[in-house]
Amino acid sequence: MGNIATHVTPPSTGTSAPVTGLRGLVADWSSDRQAFHVAWGKAMMWFFLLSDTFIFGSFLTGYMTVRMSTTVPWPNPSEVFALHVGGADIPLLLIAVMTFVLITSSGTMAMAVNCAYRRDRVNAARLMFVTAAFGAMFVGMQAFEWTKLIVDEGVRPWSNPMGAAQFGSTFFMITGFHGLHVTAGVIYLIVVAVRLLRGRYDGPKAGASAGNYQIVEIAGLYWHFVDLVWVFIFALFYLW
């Protein structure tokens, strides 16, 4: 009887050598795990904010160039954005309130992120709702400001009875683009807060005390960026 040759396969350890270099980077991205030692979602938010910085920077640079090069007098912001209260025009009153509301929303958002770090999802969600409410108030006041300029002052994107025609186009473009970001942020915060309350980020087996609430920090990055951009718009458009 001949011998039967047998081949013994070594037991698998279940692990494989990590892939390094460019292939490792691609593998990380394609498997939605981690890249650049930063969580996937946070890295993508930073990329988005960086691209948005270039867009807002281009808009504000174009605005400053137009304003310095025009030969037609530029409208006085203290007069254009004054609010008639008690029989007197108060310069920049509405803008000051809008700025206060938006800065306050940054504080509530920071408190929400702090609650998320402590795994307190209920209070984190509540503070996100409060932040969204502040954002909605800001958008409402901005709509009032636009209505006042269009209906009462006669300002249009292509014309301006108070001076340089470029005033209307730059104002509506920059504040409108920023208002669009605030509106998107309000919707984003509400969606995340609702999912947070429903336990969407707790995982299949983890309880509320062990959830991964990094999404709150990512939403906070976006909201703080929107607030920071408003500071530049406020300084360059309303105070200059």
C-alpha cells in the first residue's frame, strides 16, 4: 500500500499585515475607517470648510476690490442699516442683535459638544435645538433686513438709488450665501439632534453612556465656521 501524502494548512490567526503607503491610504478611505489619524467624518468636514474658506475669501476680496475701485460714492452703512425705533434712526441696531444672536449660538453649540463628550445625549440634543433656534432667528432677521432694503430702500442686485450700483450685488451675494449656510446648518443641527435623541449613534449594543457622539463635534465645527465667517462679513460690510 502506497503512502497517502497529506497537506496540513496552518491555522489562520485572523490578522493580516497592515497595508502602508498610498495603498494603505486608499484602503482606509474606501473602508470608511480613518485617514490622517483623524476620524473620517471630521476629516471630510475640515476639507469642506477649507473649500468654503476659499469661496468666502474670494467673495470678500472681490467686494473689497470693487469698493476701493468704484468712483461712485458707497452708501453709508450706518444710514442704510439703521432701524427706526421710537421716532429715531438707530444705526446698525438690527445688525448688532443679529451678531449677538449668532455669537450666543456658538456658546450653546460649544455646550452641546461638551455634553456629547460626557455622553449626555439628552442635554446635547436640547442644546443643539437651542442653537438651531438661534440660527432660525438669525435667518428671520436677515429676511427682514433684505425686505427692508428691497421694498423701502429700492436696492436691487443690479441697481442702488443710494450710490454705487455694486453695493446691491455684493451685499445680496455675500449675505445670501452666508444665510444659505446658516439655513443648512439649522437643518443639519435638527437632524443630528433628533437622531441623537433616538439613539441612532449609540450602536446596536451600546447604551447611552457608551455612544459615539462625534457627530456632534463635527456639527459644531460647521456651526463655529459659519459664525466666524459672519464676524468678517460684519467687520467688512457693516463697519467699513
